[in-house]
Amino acid sequence: MRYKARSLKEALHNCIHRHPRLSVAAIAEAVGMSESYLYRAALPDQDTDGDNASGVRFPIKNLVPLIAITGDTGPLDYIEAAIGRVGVPLPDT
């Protein structure tokens, strides 16, 4: 059974940091973000105002490129589950 993230930040963190072949630097370059920003945007800290906050949010415009480059649909799965939907891959044509 696939791991189910407890938050969107956790799903993003897993997508970025647990890829077996792509480094964070390679993922950052592919989605058009700096490596530093990508690291901070994927911290599992939900709070953007507290003492331990990363201070950044993951830009939604980079979500599709992130999923496409990593092949990890975890962030999308989390969003769908949160609104009571399920995604089904389209068959190859």
C-alpha cells in the first residue's frame, strides 16, 4: 500500500526529497525554481509565521511540472482526497 501523506506540505516534501534518481537540484532546475526556494517550500512545517517557519509557500504554478518530472502524484492525491475526489490515470492513446 502506498504511503498516505498527512498534509499537503508532507506530500510535497516526499515528492521532492524521496525520488530515487533525481536530486533536489535537478528537480528545482526542471520546475524552474531555485534549489534553496524548493527546499524551503517543501519543509514539512505548515506554519509560515511561527519561529520555525520556512517563510515560503510552494507556488501552485509549479505543481504540474513537479508531478510531471518526478512522476509522484502524492500531492495531487492529497488534494483529491481532501475534497472527496479520486483521480484515475487516462489510458495511453
